[in-house]
Amino acid sequence: MNPAAAPAADMIEAAHADLLRPAYHFTAPAGWLNDPNGVSQVDGTYHLFYQYNPDGPFHDRIHWGHAVSEDLVRWRDRPIALAPGTGPDREGCWSGVLVDDDGTPTIIYSGRADGRELPCLATGSPDLDAWTPRTEPIIDAPPADHEITEFRDHCVWREGGRWRQLVGSGIAGAGGTAFLYESEDLRSWTELGPLAVGEAGEERLDDPDWTGTMWECVDFFRMSRGADGATAAPDGTSDDEHVLIFSAWHEGHTLHPLVAIGSYDGRRFAIERVQRLDLGGRHAYAPQTFRDASGRRILWSWMQEGRDDAATAAAGWSGAMTVPRRLWLDASGTLRSEPVAEVAQLRGVQLLPGPSGTGSALNGAASPAVTALSGTALDVEFTADIAAGGGVDVELFATADGAERTVLELHRDDDGLRVRLDRSGSTLAAGCDPSPHAGVVPGAGADTRVRILLDRSSVEVFVDGVALTTRVYPTRPDADRIHFATLGDARIGSARAWAMDGTEEPGRVLHP
């Protein structure tokens, strides 16, 4: 049973007093936040809807929070868009998308009632502030000719003059899937069958490549290769590669986001390869993308917590968003990501190189090197040339005595450049997840580019466009040191770092 709602003032006070609450990543005013929803740009304004419980930092009676921005990094709260009603969403308004229905803003989402989820619809005012839910679901039951595991979350687009919709699901005994539907009016839908079906096999919760028994938060689009490659809605008549992003799920376990790349003929998606979207597993979960006015494919993800329920309840908040990321397909067909350029607007005091601008203390390091760098909300960039057997270690959120530290390891072995994040010493607190994250960076050569975004309890690492996201919970106020070291045949070519400005809007309330 979920705990009772906390007094609003107490919950907000606790949340804003928590030194582990991110300073420049988006969070709810307090309470619970999970999946990004309805991410979009409308008439020049960016919109972020999100799963939200204003009654407490626990997953119950989910609403849709709403925030807007002109620059993707500074956000203002708008009125809550959806709240549990008396019909098919009376137990919660779960994940979905925003579309433009010939000038009418329309949300397709999963309403929850009587323990099951069904697709629902709400129409909005021109300013996207007021929403009217439909009293009946737009699909009244899951597909009858399959034994399914779950049925929720949506991707909706226009193709061939009609609406298309994917609903995340899984087929018992087979694997995760997304069912494809078609409609003339967004209200009456015809099932076209599963778009693709995974291969679940035996339960493998610790395998970061396992596709699970259900695909949550499906997102489907086409994309051409190259850093400036075009991206658009799916099109079965196009020769473009298509990308399906989904979150692997199994019996209540939110596992990790994955990327399937292949070809689409208008009815079925032929998967040619699957890769990890983020090496941090569930800490960059439930991603959703959109194409902005400049043609970028931008992705949001939910940074789940890694501390226990008691600590979360005391903190008064749970969950934050990653920074928005730009996606692209490289020449080999690997999907890569990086923070959108706008994130650099938040850089404040430059800490490295120092004020003289004469260069980094790390330049030319051929042996262990130390630089005077500290902070808990930072943007750090460096390049590294790592030969076989060599490596670079970066201690993050470290105390001088090493009692708390998170270690980013970049080592080259026979498999290539391997990135690993060691959380075994991240905190002295009990009840925190200490498991490591690791993976190989495909195609990494000399002058590997590394960027690290630190924000009090979040770590986002980008190594040549391969992301690794996690959460850590240092307890000591002096756990703010950054320490660099080279191992074997490795060299750090340059490094820069900035303190990051906070972005939270003042005076926030639980029910905007």
C-alpha cells in the first residue's frame, strides 16, 4: 500500500532542502516524476509533459505534469494537464504522446482502471493548458488473438493519409512487441498486427541486452545516416532505415532501454540489429523523442532513483529527467547521442582551464595526474588517447580520504574501448544501489571525446556519443572532488570544466 499524501508545504520544503536534488535537470515541483510524455515543439515553444504524482514521492494515481521552455533548459510549470477521472483513467493517466489533429492538440495516453490499461484520448485548448478527456477508451480491449503480457504506452503518427499507432505489449511465450493500429480519426482503430516480436527466451534480468517479455514506451521513426541526417515519421514507402526505441520490462522490473534498427514496409518492421540506448540501464528509462523545428531528433529519458523508499519519502521527491539529447545514426548505423547544444548555455564559472586560460593541468599527462577541480553541478569535457592496455580513471563526487567516490573507468582491451562506472564506494548510506554499469564503445579511436554532466545525485557520461546514465547519493558535504589519472599508455589531451547554473523556477507549487 502506498503511503498517505504528505502536506504540500512539508513535501516541497523537504524536496528543496535535499542537497541531492538536481540543480539543472528538470524535476517535478516535489512528489513523484517518471516517464516523459508528449514531448514536442509547438509554435516555437517546447513542451514537456510527464508522469506525475503531486500527492507524494511514490507511484500512485498518476497525473500528467506539464512544463514549457523556449530553450530546452529553463522550464516553467503550466497547469496539470491530466488527472485521474471517473472513467477509463480513474486509477491513473499513464504514458502517451501529443499530436496535432488538424489544429486540435490531442493527447493519446493509457488510462488505467480496474487494474488494466487501455488507450484513451483528450483534446486540448490552443495554448495546451486545458484538456478534456474522452469518456470512453479509443481501443476497448487488447488484441484478442494473442495472449499478452501487458498493453500500454503509445507512439502515434500520420502515414499515407491515415493515423498510425503503436501500443507497447508482449506476447506470452514469445517476447516483447508493439501492436500496430490504423485510424481515420484517432477514435476508431483497426488492428494491423504486431509490428515486430522479440525473443524473450529464459528470464535474464542481469543481461543488459535482454529484450524482456514486454516493450514499454515504444518510439518509432526513420532516420538517415550522418551527423546531420534527416529524421521524420515512419514511412513504409521510404528506403530510410527505421529506428524502434523501447524499454525492456519483465513482471514489474523496469530493465533498460534498447534500440532496434531495420526496415519497415508499412506493416512490419524487420529488425536487423539491436543495441543499448544507454549503458546505465534503468537510470535512463522510458525514453521518448520528437523532431524539432530545426530537424533534430531529440530524446528525453527518466532518471529513476537508486535509493530506497524510506530515503525517497524523507526527501519529498523522486525522479528527474536526463538532459535532452540529440540523436543521430553514424556511418556504421550505430545510434549515438549527445546533450543538445542548448545545455552549454548553463555553463557558469569556468573551472578548467583556470582563469589564465593557458591550458589544462591535464595536458600531456602520461602518468597519474591530479587537478584542483571540485563541484557537484558540473559540465566536464576532455579528450583521451588510450592505447591497448591503457586507461583513464576519473573519480567523481570523491572525498579527500576516498571514503566516498564514484569511479569512471575508460580502459582499452581486446574488445575495444570499455567504459565502466563503479558505484561500490559512491555512498556511506545504506539502501542505495551499488551495482556497476559497463559496455564497449563501438568505433572508438584516438582522441576519444568524453563529456560528464554531474548534478548532485546524477551522472551522465558521453563517450564518443555512447551514453551512460546513473544515480549516486554521496552523504558527506566534502564529496565534491574530481580526480583524473592515466594508466599505462594513455594521454589526456585537453580538458575543460564549468560550474553549472541552476534552473529551477522559484515559487513552484504541487498543483500549478
